[in-house]
Amino acid sequence: MVLKLHGSPHSTCTSRVVVVLKEKNVPYEIVPVDLGAGEHKSATFLEHQPFGQVPYLVRTPPPTTPLDHPYLICSDFQVDDGFELYESRAIARYIAAKWASQGTSLIPTEVKALGRFEQAASIEQSNFDAFAAPLAFEKTFKPMFGQTPDEARIVELSGQLDAKLAAYDKILAKQKYLAGDEITLADLFHLPYGDLVQSALDVFSKYPNVLRWWKEISSRPSWVAIKAAAA
């Protein structure tokens, strides 16, 4: 089996997939996509990812072995025996489930723990990413592309994110991670945008339980390796 991840080391969604691959000890190869040149919007790329977003992952068996799983593409896209799925979080779930028996266990199987995991995953997407992603766009990506950040928007988003982190602090006062006392995908999903907003605005230090949690997840060898590779 060969896994080839088509993406960019500077892409948050690519990093979201890579950290899971590393946690699960799944071998992979990076195939660079030149976002500046618009390769992700090319007709060839759009055949695999119709929204023109990175990454996508291609899984093919070695040519000398039987074709047990003919083709898998994930990307924000994936195909397994003809099945197709977009979105980096969906890819992460697939990887965690497909290689459940190796590496870090990232999705619980006990029904109540699974419910708490899904709750935490929903919290990340609705109450963190919804504010951290546009905040990172204003503070990091706009200057990167020579654009002027909207300071009023930054103030607005910072206040909204701060209110959400106050709730996070209450949750994390009672447990080590967002879904309980074991790390899950829900925690790892915070890493790409959490790193950007923490570096730009130090959003976590106000909340001791959030800061403790952030230091724990952001110091994992999987994430440290990603940061070093992108430097």
C-alpha cells in the first residue's frame, strides 16, 4: 500500500491530516501542490477534489501485490473501492478507524465515550474553528499575501473566540482533554488554527486549563515534527 498526500506543508487542512497519520504511524508520501500557482484549481486536480481544496490522499497498492483496495483518494477527498468523501476531518476519522489497531487510539468505541467524542468534535468545528479560522485569515494569511488586515474584524472575532474559550476552560477544569481523560481527534483538530491564533494573539494564556491543555497537545511529537518540517 502506498499513501500519497497531495497538499502543502503550509496548509492547515494538510496539517490536520498529517498529524493523524503520524499519530497512527501510517506511512505516507507528500506530493507538493503549488497553491501560489493555482494547481489546486486545475482541471486535473478538480477531478479528484471538486472544490479545489488541499489536501487529497491517494491510496494504491504496490504494483507487485494483489489489488485488494483498488483506489483510495481522500482530501478534503477520498475513494475506497469507489467510495468518495471530502473534508479533512472526515479523512482523519477514516484514518483513525482504518488503522484503529495501531498508534494512538483517537476514536473511542464505548458508546458513551463515542458520544462525548462526537460532542467534542462538534465543539471544535462550531465553537473554535468558526472563529479561529477567520481570525487566522486576518492576522496571518492576509499579511502573507500583501493584504491589509481588518482590525475591526480582528477585535470582533477575538471577543467571540474569547467567550468560547471561557467555556472551554470550564470543561477542561474537569477533565484532561475535550472529550474526557484520553486524547481524541477532537483535540488534534484544534492544532493547525490554534497554533496560528496563539502565535499571533496569545489567546490561550488567559485561561489556565485551556493553556495546560494547549501545551499538552501542541507538544506532542507528531505536531512538533510538522512544525519543524514547515519552518
